[in-house]
Amino acid sequence: MKQLLLISHNDFRITFREPLLKGLLFFPLIALAIVKLLVPYLSELYPVIEPYHPVILMWACMQSATMFGFINGFLFLEEKDENVFSALRVAPISAGIFVLLRLAAGVMISIIVNLMLLMYGDLVAIPFEKALLLAIQYSLIAPLLALLTATFARNKMEGLAQFKIFNLVLNLPILRYFLDYSALEGFAIIPTYWSFRSVEAIAYGGNFWLFYTVGLAVYGVVLFVLARVFERRVF
């Protein structure tokens, strides 16, 4: 716990030093305001929006986790530029524990934010137990994006460009709610597909536990593979 607090304190210090990262910390509050205030207002003016409330909720949960993924990925890239990872080879804390603790802070904050969106957004009626499970699963987007960016980008400029591409790919499964093509089910290989289907099962009907369990398995496999690749390429 002491190591987690020390790493989190240092990460927040660096984050508040960077104007871009500091601004991103406020995005979850903006997402909550959009879901809680703006969407209901627009739905009254344009009733056609109401059937898409679950889709808007999916997007909000994903983007709040995305912001923490970007922040963690940016911090990794900054440390890569400064050869911090080389120093970790002789540090008292192992590289694997350092990475795990860095990602854990973003995941925990993302869980809290997403739980607020799911419980107090009022777009979809979700029981607390399922809302907590969904908040945990959506929060896994943060380490997923952080590892993708830190593994394949060589510097912060490349990281910014690649992050946009990775984020776009993770958003692709949402197209199935707007386009009626069976081929779009091929997006099932993307972890976020299962997070979307889990919310869909609650809002429109379906097997929540099947979608949620398969989703956890897909996230687990992808994160495990990414962690191994990250270890080989960076350390």
C-alpha cells in the first residue's frame, strides 16, 4: 500500500505539471454532466435520442476510462524517454510491480467514476451489483490503452497519434447499434464489444452473465499478452 501511495503521488505530481494531462482529469466530471444533465434535456427536445440512452452511457463509461489510459500511457512514454525503466532493473521494486501499481491507481479511480455514471446517470436502470461489475470491466480499458501506447510508441509524439488510432478501434463495436450488418459482430475480438453487449443485455434484454463473463476472459487474454509484449520490448 505504501508503494502504491508513493507511485500515485508521483504520478499526480507529474500529471498536474503537464497542462494537457491536468485538463484530462476533469473529463470524467464533464462526462457525468453530459449524461446527467445534457442528454435528458436533449431527449426532451428530440425524443428520437431516448432509445440510444444505453449507447450514450456505454460511450461515457468508455471515454472516462480512456482518459486514465492516456495519462498512464503518457507517463510510461515520458519515463521511456528518460530511461527510467533501465534504472528499475536495479531498483528495490521490481519492474512488474511498478507497472502493476501504476496501472492499479488508474483502474481504481476509473471504477469510481464509472460507478457514478452507471448509478447516477439515470439513463439506464442498473442494479448496484451489476453496475459495480460493469464499472470494473469498463475500467480495464485504462490499462489496455496504457499498455498499447507504451508498448508500440517510441516517444510521446508517436504515442499521441497511436492513442487516437487505438481509441478509434476500441470504439468500433458501437457501430453495430447504428448499422444493421451482421459482419459487425466480427468486432467480438475487440474487448469493448463485450462491455457494450453487457449494458445492452440490461437495457434491451439478453444474457448479461454470458456477455460479462466472456468479456472478462477476452480482457484477461489481451491484457496478459500485452503485458508480456510490453515486458520484452521495454525492459
